[in-house]
Amino acid sequence: MTTTTTKKPHVLVIPFPQSGHMVPHLDLTHQILLRGATVTVLVTPKNSSYLDALRSLHSPEHFKTLILPFPSHPCIPSGVESLQQLPLEAIVHMFDALSRLHDPLVDFLSRQPPSDLPDAILGSSFLSPWINKVADAFSIKSISFLPINAHSISVMWAQEDRSFFNDLETATTESYGLVINSFYDLEPEFVETVKTRFLNHHRIWTVGPLLPFKAGVDRGGQSSIPPAKVSAWLDSCPEDNSVVYVGFGSQIRLTAEQTAALAAALEKSSVRFIWAVRDAAKKVNSSDNSVEEDVIPAGFEERVKEKGLVIRGWAPQTMILEHRAVGSYLTHLGWGSVLEGMVGGVMLLAWPMQADHFFNTTLIVDKLRAAVRVGENRDSVPDSDKLARILAESAREDLPERVTLMKLREKAMEAIKEGGSSYKNLDELVAEMCL
């Protein structure tokens, strides 16, 4: 991989500390490193482990880290440095805490010789209000990254009531450019809408789907079942496309009623399954840092042990979805999960819960007809009999949604091949950082 310029940029990467943002941001970082850039990644101490795989692949000459203490905040329990450890409503506190990295970062950059300053900051759009200020102070390009699609951006930015996200949109549009984890052929009209209606310049780079840069890596945490054991269990499944994977991302935690309905559906369906259950979240403003209780129904795991696995904590999701035995995926339809399911070639069963999940459902279910809706929102409780039937039927290869998804998969894989749209956009992004 080469860029069109002889000069290679030095890029300061500042990801948002939540796995759905951090993981694709680091996948993007890997692609930039492959194109000859030198990269420094800013993280706080407890997020440093996210960088281990990159450290193992790239020389310390080209891959560097900047570890700054996590700023204390009265509404964030001590020791918590990632949003997935908190309820989603704590996001405003996380924004506030991370904005306090502005001064220590300015202090660090002020002590560097001019030749060591980065050419560009590739920061999370969620942090763009203060990242832009840092970039302006040192005459550095500020390029924002959003791990979502152009359709969601066009819908969110068109809303009149955006609450605290209004500042993020304003700062993102004022950045030098925007990088998103999508591919042009999936949604060309929405990419053009973002470009002409909101950015008013050409600098939007679709670079997805961003794929794992190292196979077999725990991308964001530890699994209660070793990945090798999960892989062996899948290998033992005699039929292709016979396993349902159930996972709702790093932020969603089902209620006891929802969990009971889902467990009943899995049991009634008689399908083989893997169910990823999230760790409990810290309670904001709780003096004892107490956590939510595990709500898996008593006796469930014992009853289904011959046909199902329950994984607590982080699951090796990409490995699971790409295994030949897995045929469908019950998901909240977070964008990273959509792309991972698409690349894995599995049937998507959509239960949107919050935020951009609903925009993704509009795009993937309603517009593209590439997934089936099985749930309505965060408060809905599915009918276990109906859900059991859907789970049992989801392995069928002739389902029209599966056929459509496989066509989209072909386009996605073409985009990231040498000469594809996302591949070329990555080349252009690195070249643009040097201008």
C-alpha cells in the first residue's frame, strides 16, 4: 500500500472510550499505519490494553502511545474510564470528563519541537468540540471520525432538537474532514447529502467496512469462555447456518422480562445458539459502585447446555459471525454489528433499542430490505412463541433478506479490495493529511 505523496504524515489519533467507537477507530488506525504514516494514539490508562494488538504489529518507531490520566468527574465512579461500564445516560458526564484532556494535551504538544508535532488529529467526532480547539492552536488539521453510516448522519443532523449533540455536529462540520465506517455503493445518495447539505466540501471519506486487523484478538475485553473453546463448539456443529448468534453490543442490557422472553424463545425454537450477555454497568452516583444483577433465568443454562452457549462479558463476535455454522444474528442493529454481520454473511434479525439503531433499521430493513425486524424498541418485550418461530426459520437460505444481504456483502468486499472505493479513499485520506 502506498500513498500518492512521498511525505508520510504523523497522525495523532484520539478515540472515544467505548468499544463501539474505539474498535473501528483502531482498525482505521491500522489502515493508516499500513500506508506509511506515523501514529500516536492518545488513551487513558485503563484503555491502554486496546492498543496491545497494534503494538504487536507495528514498530515503536511508527506506532506510539500517549497516555494521559483520566480526568476525575463527580458523576463517574473512580476507576471507570469507558462508557460501556456506565449507563448510556452517563454519556454527558463522559463528554465533560474527556473535555478536560484539552489542557494536558496542549501542555504536552507545547513541549514538543515543531518537527515532532502531528500533521493531523484524527479524533472521535464525539470529542471534536475540544479537539478542534487544540488543532487550531497548533495549526493542525482536525479530521473527525464517526463509526456510523451517512444515512444516520443525514437524519440526525437534520433534526431540530438535537440536545447536546448540536455542539458535536457543529464542531464536526467545522473540522477539516469527516471519515465514516461505511462504503459508497451502500448509500451513495446519503453520502452526497452529507457532503453537500452539511459539510459543503468534498472531504468525506467512506472507508468501510473496517475489518479486524488481527484474527483471534479479544477486541475490547475478555470472554468468560475462551475463543478457542467457542470455535471448537462451532466446529462441532454439523450443519452450516444452523446457529443463531444473539448479541446486543457493549451498551445494551436487557430487563429481566426481556431476558426471560428471549430465553424462552431460544428454548422453544430448538435452534443451536450463542448468547452474549453483557457485564453489568456501574451505577452513576452510587457510593458503593454497586452493579446490576445478572437476570439470566435460573436453570436456563443447564437446560440448554447441549445446544447453546452463554458468554458473559466480551464475546469474540467477528470470529463467531464468520464461522460457517452461524447463519443468523439477533442484534440491536448498531452499525458496527451490522457491518460485522454483513461481512459474515449472516441473516440479520433486528431489535433496535436506542439512538442510531432506529436509523440503521430504516436503512437496512425498510430501504434495503436486507434484514428482518423482530423487536421495536428498548422497552418492548417480544412474544416468545413468535420469536421462536422466527429464530427457527432464520437459517433458510432462500429468505429474500438473506439474498439481498449477500449481494451487499459482495459490494462491501469489493469496496475494500485494492482499487475499491474504500481502499482508494484511505489512500486519499493519508495523502490529504500531508497537504
